[in-house]
Amino acid sequence: MSASHRRARRLTRSLLACACLCAAAAPLAARQSAHASPDPAKEARLAWFREAKYGLFIHWGLYAIPAGEWKGARIPGIGEWIMHRARIPVREYEELASRFNPIKFDADAWVQLAQDAGMKYIVITSKHHDGFALFGSKVSRYNVVDATPFRRDIVKELAEACAKRGMRLGFYYSQAQDWHEPNGAGNDWDFKPNAEKDFDQYLRDKAYPQVRELLTGYGPVALVWFDTPQLMTSERARRFTELVRSLQPDTLIDGRLGAEGDYISTGDNIIPGEKQTEAWETPATINHTWGYRKDDVDWKNPGEIVFKLVDIVSKGGNYLLNVGPMADGVIPQASQDVLRAAGQWLRINGEAVYGAWPTPFGEEFGEASAKGAKDLRGSPLFLSWNDYRVTAKPGKLYFTIFVEPRVPVELPPMKNAVKRAYFLANGLPVAIAEKDGRQSFTVPRPILDPMGTVIVVEIEGERVAR
Ligand code: JFZ
């Protein structure tokens, strides 16, 4: 294992653990450059990703039909896992394909939604753990074209709509778990336990060739989002890396292949406590499931989404936010409304997000509990502050204020002189006061935008000097 691989593994572990990362992140954060990776080809591949910040994840497949319910019983857990949770035999689950007929599916409308939301890339489940492909595969007939009355290649239609509208498209592909195949990982209710399977037969006959199909039949692929690397030795993973690199050298590989990818994927819905130097992405639900469940209507509100996005960007990451379309092809209206409301905020304040650097400070993230309280793992408790977050561009700092400050907001100490400050939304000036060598600004009440008010502070020099 290479040193950078080891570092990425360590970092992944700490991100997964959602620890406050003090130990793991400090040496990384101390590096001034936000782009410290020693691999120039990888940095070139990542350029668009570091700029984009915000993407739409789409979990769609046969599981949208049962939508969390099987034979009249509510099956708990995430919707796309229903086959596993209810131990549904392959022969029974397969019958869903003959009922999959999403006549309201409109690829253009989906891409339009992503654009209205201010998202810069889309990632769709080309094949999830249930093994069903949303594309016309020659490798397995268990796909949307050959096994459903719908007969349309969903991935192809989405790829065409994305190409037309300048939207990047990536493919989630479950490389290891495939509950439909006797030798795929994960299904031990129809088939033998993983340890007794001929996993390489499954890889050779389905997974490698399907990844090849995805990288040859659908135009430029922004990224492949591998997941849950059960049984993935580094040798098996390397074959996927070689396939992707040889067919489309610019395509990114996520952090869940089972070998080093181009960026780190955090645990689902996990946002690290501190900024990171390596490229990273938080995959997140907009309610509590990825695949559609009719009983989950607990949507995050637009303000929460804006906070999470700015929080993530201020720590150097990307936000991949999921929707679960229904069986008729429609993305639940409530989730569309939430995404568009957050998109409205981005239309005004996107300058603070797209292409922005992480915070040059970090003290705004919070403080260690002074009372010595411990978190659930027994580590020192970190008390997050949600008052504001900072992002940056050459010569500019963006303070996005989320909580109406009761006292003037003090700028963290820096050597740079402040040139001027103004509201991003309307350009009106914000007065900077100086007292005892500390600069501060006062936010008028009521706060301009309850979802987040951006104040731009222009400084002398490109970057903050501390
Ligand atoms: C996986 C899938 O099993 C799930 O269905 C969904 O597609 C999600 C995006 O990814 O679930 C995971 C994988 C990894 C972690 C958590 C859930 N993790 O590392 O914390």
C-alpha cells in the first residue's frame, strides 16, 4: 500500500467515524495550499469537482414500486434495501420488473430540477445492490430495456438530457453486492454465503463488462460511484480502476471502490468537524432514505440544506444530495420544492459557494467543551457553533451568517488589511469597526436573509495571512 493510499485510508476512517478529527486533520489543515495532492493527473481530473460543490444523487430502481412495504407489511430501513431486509427471493423480486413502467419519467425535467437547484452534477444508480440495471445492458437481461414493459434506456435518456444542458453525469454502480446473482456479494437467502461464492465469476461475467458498457455507451462519464466494497481485494479493485482509466481517463472514482479513489466519500450524511485538504464528498439524504419510501416525508428544509452546503464548502468538500423518484418516474414534489428553494438562495449567493476555497480560519466551527464533557465514544465533546461559516476566493472572504448575531461579529485575527465589506445580495456596504486591534462588523436586524446572509469582506492580498 502506498503512503498516499494509507493516508487516504486513515482519513476515510476518521471521516467515517465522524470524530472531531482533531488529531487526523490538524497536519492536513496546517498545509496552506488547498491542493496539496502530489499527483498532478489526479488534481487535473478533480478540477471540475472542486469547483462544482453540489450534486444531485438519484436512487432509482425496482424498489420504488414496493416503496418500503412488502405484502402489506412495513419493512423498516432504507427503501432500496427492501429485498435484503425482507429476504425477498430473487424469483419474487424479479417480478417487479414486469411492473416497472414509469410513464411519467422525463429526463429533461430531472436535469431541469438539478439546474434549478443550483447543482452541477448528477449521479444516478445505474445498478444498485438488487442487481437491476437502469440501462440497456447486453451483459445481463435483468435491465430496464429487456425486462420491463417500459423498454426505454433510462440512463441513455438522462445522458442525452445532461449533454444537451451541459450537466455532468456520473454513475453509481454496485460493484460488489449483487443480490440477483448467485456469485454476487450479499444474497445469502437464495444463495451460498459470501465465503463460498465464486465472486470472480460474477465480476468477470457481470460487473466488469457492465462498467465497460457504462463507460463506452453513454458519452463522457463524470465519475463512477462504487459502493460497499465487500470481498473487494486490492487486486479486484484494481481491475475496475484500470477499466475506468483506460476507457475514460478523466472520469473520477469515488472513495468506496475498495482501493484508493480520486476523492474521499464520507459516511452517509456525515460532515467532518474540520476542513480537509483531500477532495471529499458527503453523500446525503433529503429525508431518511435513498430509494423512495412512501412513509418517509420528513424532508430537510431549505435552510438546513443551505447550512450543510456552506458548512461542507467551508471545509473543502462537496455535497451530493439525494432524491428518490417514485415508481411512475416523478421525483416527489415536496423534495423538488425544497431543492428549488435552496436553489433560489444559490442564485443570489452562489459566488460564496461555487469554486470557493475552504475557510482560512476554522475557529468558527466550534470549541471543545470547557466542562470536560465526553461524546458518545468517550472522546472530548466538541460543541459545534452554527453562527456563521467562511469561504474564500482570491482577495475575498465570504461570511455566511446563519444566526442573527447579538453582538458584533469579530473577524478572526489576520495580518491582511480589510479594504471594504458589503452584502453579497444587494451590494450595500457593511461598516467595519476596529477596537483594540480587532476588526468587527455589525449585522443589522432583522437579518437580511433567514436562510443565510452573505457578507463579502475584501482583503489586501490573495489569501489570508495569519
Ligand atoms: C450505501 C448503500 O448500501 C445504500 O443503499 C446507499 O446507496 C448509500 C449511498 O450507500 O450505504 C452505505 C455505505 C457506506 C456507509 C454507509 C452506508 N458508510 O461508509 O458509512
